[in-house]
Amino acid sequence: MTIAEILTKRSSIRAFTNKEIPAKKLEAMLTLAQKAVSNCNVQPWQTLIVSGNTREKLKSAFMKTLMSGQQPNPDFDWTPKYQNEHRERQFGSANALYGALGIERTDKQARMQSMARNWAFFDAPHVAFFCMQKYLGIMGAVDLGVYAQSLSMIMREAGIDNCMQGALGQFPDPVREILELPDELGILFGMSFGYADPAAAVNQARTTRVDLTEAVSFFD
Ligand SMILES: Cc1cc2nc3c(=O)[nH]c(=O)nc-3n(C[C@H](O)[C@H](O)[C@H](O)COP(=O)(O)O)c2cc1C
């Protein structure tokens, strides 16, 4: 698979089979992702891969947290209030998702239930939490984005799908407690991954991208 094929054919996947990825394959992909570039080569990512019983425990803890009505308290303040064309694109991505699921714009309960699937990892057998030391802020966030995209593409090449999830950084407490994270380590975002369920309606969601003229300027 070429990079062009990966980028053209990929989409975020939000329904998975329960087939697990063999540990050796997982390790090989993560080893390759270590090649990602970073500012001054500081490689600030600390990646937590959660599977098996610990995944079950964490999912239950997230569900309890959601049911309690707790408000998000992310380690990093990046919950965006998008404006103008960004807001329009945000609506576009929500419409693609809810359209694929047949959820009406006015059906708030169905939307919330669909949102809650984030913390059940969309039934994926594995989930990654992308963490870094809290003091790094935006310096580290850039590097973690580059790293996560590298890992995502490596996975796609190996036939493994994923969905990056800002949602997984919204309630850090259960993760901190169950994985015994030190205070100085913050969770930026996460990614559920595994083998896509091809029959799931949610996986038919497709988003668009703006034309080059809206994104790139050339100066001669
Ligand atoms: C940093 C980041 C955070 C994201 N957070 C979520 C999330 O919490 N839940 C979700 O369902 N999708 C999430 N996504 C997926 C985006 O919605 C998706 O990439 C975008 O709409 C483009 O669609 P595509 O990936 O299918 O091309 C996230 C993507 C990125 C890069």
C-alpha cells in the first residue's frame, strides 16, 4: 500500500470486531512509530496500550463516570470552541457520522448515546492513550500529533483500523487511577484500534476535505 492509497482509502472506524492483534505485531508497529519526528528529537510521547482485563476495567470505570454526570476535566485545555468555517466543518463531520447512523439532528439522546460509545472504545479490543508530561503543553502536543498520525498510517498499512479520540482525554481520573499514572503525566488524547466491522453502518461515514485553494497559499 502506498501512502497515497492509505490516505485516500482510510476513514475513522467506529465499530470493530473482537479479534485481537497479536502482541508481536503490535510491538512491531509501535517500534516503527518510534521513527516519528519530534521537535529537537525529544520524543515526548508516552503511549499506554490497554487491552484485555484492564480494558474491561477501564471501560466500566468510564461508564460509571459518565453515569455520575461528572463534567470533563482534561489534563490539557484543548476543548475547542470552533468558529466560522471551522464550526461549519465540525458540523459536516457530525452530519457524516450521525447521517451514517440514521440519527436525526434533533435526537439529542441518540447523539449522546453515540458519543458515549467513545468511552466503550467503539468495542475495539485495544486502545492507546497518548500521554506526555504536563509541562510540555503545545510543544509536546505537536509531536504527539505527528506520532499518532504515523502510528495510524502504520496500522492502516497492516490492515488495522482506528479512530483517534479527543474524547479519551476528557476524563483522565479513571485512567490515572487504574493505570497508576504519575501526577506529572497528562493524557492528551487516545485512539481505539483493531479490525473494522465492515457491516457496521457507522463505518460508512465519510467526511470531505476543502479544496487546496482554501488550505494552501503559494508564494513565488
Ligand atoms: C485529534 C483528534 C481527535 C479526535 N477525536 C474524536 C473523538 O473523540 N471521537 C470521534 O468519534 N472521532 C474523533 N476524531 C476523528 C475525527 O472526527 C475525524 O478524523 C474527522 O471527522 C475526519 O474524518 P475521517 O477520519 O473519517 O477522515 C478525532 C480526530 C483527531 C485527529
